Amino acid sequence: MKPYLYGLLVVLCALQTALAEDQATEAFPRKNNTNDTHPAEDLSPGSPYNINNSEREEGIKHDLKYDGCNGFIRGGYIQTHAKTISKEQAYGFGGELGCGISWGPFFKLHASAFTAINPGFNSTNKDEIHGDFFDADKNSYITLGEAVMTLSYDSFEAHIGPQRINSPHMDQDDLRLLPNIFEAYLVDYHINDELYIGSGFVRTAKGWENNANSADFIAIGQAFGGSGAQSWLGWGKYQQGHINASAWYYYIKDVQQIFFLDIVYQNSVDNLFSYMLGGQFDLGRSVGRQSIGLVNANTLGAFASLSAYGVTFTTAVNKNFGQSAAVNSVGGGPFFTSMEEMTLDAVNTGKNAQALLFNLEYQSHFLESITLGVAAGDFQAEKAADFHTQELNGYLSYQYQQMMTVDIMYAYIKNLESAINTEQFRVILGYQF
């Protein structure tokens, strides 16, 4: 363990506290309305479920703090145990300190530093250390977080530099100590209150799901399993009344192109009963040198959700009609049936894979800061003998005034065609300032 990492984290926290004492509660101007307030970004950990999670439908938005500093500190434990095969576990600490400045309504700058700390009491055998918290060598590291410049004029806004983004096939997937970060150059335009469009370029990705070293940026094509550092994307978001819809297009040079569309309808019967219905379509095709092999996926998805008395029951299905596995992602991915470990694109035996999900969640009206849930999923290939895995999740989430968070997740994964069962347990404690 490198002692200077502890020291640096203490210094960063002390610096933030000193700066915060000199800052009053800030108001951040929105575009076209300088009297409105703009909240600081929510740095709480994300959810493993795409159902009832509207972030990915909102386009790429940036609720950063541009006057003063903010950040988070997290501690976590994770264990993955494949019965009779392997057992990995890890304790870890992580944190971010970010500061922002703005000059008038046109120019803003936000930069942050990340650190992940191996506390020194993990196993001395690196084969027994879970790698999701640390760098490729399972060591501590300090790295650049966000360094994003925002240029605004009228209804246009440009976001330039390393940044968090949330989109169906590229997202921060903030389920460990630190989120994914993308070096991106994006422009968006708010046509009106209902319609929002944007386009841009993504060059590299960094984080626990970039398929390499979470401490370093790697080419976006490499993060998708191929090669190259060129990816273009465009999107549109429509919201009116009870309907939310979004469309996305990605072109990852020499890897694949992706088109994604989803629509969600939500309404209430009375003050007690509400429901949601959703559909999605995901298409992927090989392009260029086809460096990750054949990509020919046509995936449909649907979900239905009913809520009453604090209880929400949801069922979802995804079906891939393509000639290859479903399209992969850097992040959690877009599919309604995604769980803690299993996603539809993990069914890697080719065409006609399918997934089912059932989710039961409870949030008390008297204690809305606590969420309890259980979920069950079934993932199989066209021939169940080739791939058939079932997963059971139990989870608890607690958030106090967008400041303190506790996330506990247990996953039991049963591999039916190989009789290998895996358990995963994850606890993340967070403090956001």
C-alpha cells in the first residue's frame, strides 16, 4: 500500500471543506432562464436495473457544479464466489473531488480527480483480489476524472473533454467505487420543451467496464472489443404528457454501428395506482474490418410495471432475432432485463437469445429513503443446452438527503448447462458533499 494515497485523499477532503465554508448556497443559471436554479450533479451510485430508471432516456445532460467544489467518498466490499472454482473478494475506498468555475452564461469548466485505494488488508495473493475496485494490477491509483468545458449559447450547448455520459450503449454504470468516464465532444440543442437533440464524437473510455485498465483511458473501439478510437453518435429525445421516447445512433469505426429506439408510457389510475409500459428496439451491424466478429443483432424488448401502496411489480422480456449475440455496451447496457451480473448480450451462443425478468420492489411512503427489492431472471440461447443461466437478486438501497447512501446487493447465478453456481455480494457506502 502506498501511504501517499491516504494523504492525498485527506488533503483533497480538507481542501473541499475549506472551500465549501467560503461558499454560500449557489444558484446555477439554466439556459434561457437565468432566474432558475441548476442543481449540482447527483454522485450517488446507480441502479443495476434499467426499468424505472429514466437517466438513460434523458439524453446526455450535465448537472455539474460550476461554482465551488463537490465530490464523494465511498467504501465498499465485494465478493464473487464460483463454487469449487474460484473466490475473489476485495475491500476498497474511492473518492472524487471536483471543482468548477463559470464566466457568465456562456463558458463553464468543471474538473475532478478520482482515487481508488486498496487499503492493504486484502489478500496478498492477487488472484484472490476482486478486480472491479482497482487498476489492472489490482493496486490503488489516482487519475483524472472529469475535465469538461461547457459552452452555451441560446439553445445550444457543447460539452468538451472527459465526462460522465449516460446513453443506452455508453454509460457511467456507477455501481462500483468509481464511474466510467468518456473523452467526448458533444453538442446538443433544445428545440423546445418537448424535443431535445444532439450529436458528437467519443474517442476513449475509462472505468471498470472498459475491458482493460480502469485507471486509464483506452480507445473506444477497444473498449467495445475491437480497435480504433473513433465513434460518432447522435440522439433525439421527445417528452410530452405521459410519453417519453428516445432514439440513438452509434457508429464505432471498424467495429459496429448501432441503432436504438425506446418509448415509455406512464400514467396513474388514481392517487394510489400507477403503471408504466415500455418498448425498445436495438439493432447492431458489423462495419469496417469486423474486428469483433459478426455483429447482426435485432433485439426487441417490452416491460410492464404496476405500483400501488409503495409496492412495484415489473415484468420484462428481451428477444434477439439476429444472427449474432445482442449488441454489447461500455456500461450497463440498454436492455430492460439487465440484472446485477447477467445481461442479454452475455448470452454469447449466437442468434435467438432471450431473457425474462421479474422484479418486486417496496418503498414505504413513510420512509421513502429506503428501497427493498428482489428480482429473478432467466437467460437462454435458442438451444437451452448451449446457454441457460438464471439469476436471483436481493437488494437494499438507502439514501439520506442526497448525501449519504448505502447499497447492498446479493446475486445468485445458476448456470444450468454446466452446473456451476456463482454468488456475488456487494456493499457500497457513500458520502456525497
